[in-house]
Amino acid sequence: MPILIGIVIVAAVGYYISLRSHPYTKCRLCNGSGKHFGTVFSTAHRKCGKCNGTGRLDRFGTRFISR
């Protein structure tokens, strides 16, 4: 049981360090481009609604860490 607790603590600290150094991930809807392409007219595009055109989203847990 103490080994399991140690592993969980090491994993949590590693994830915290990873969040501090890389807080964003690529938007899955637009694949990081920031553009949402149409289905009928495939050359037409608009700003992605999920990432607001930035192409990146916050990773899980970044809202709990204040910067």
C-alpha cells in the first residue's frame, strides 16, 4: 500500500510539472488550425467555435492551477 501511494504522488507531481510547462493542447475539432471547414463547400471555412480560432485548448487540470 505505501508503494501505491508513492507511485500516485510521483505521478501527480509529474503531471503538475507537465501542466506548468505545457498548459495547452491541440484542438481536436479543427486539428489545431483554428479553422472549421464546411461539409458542402469544402474550401469555405470559418473560425472554430470550440477553440475560438486559436487552435489550442487548455489541458485537463489547468483551471485548478492558478497562473
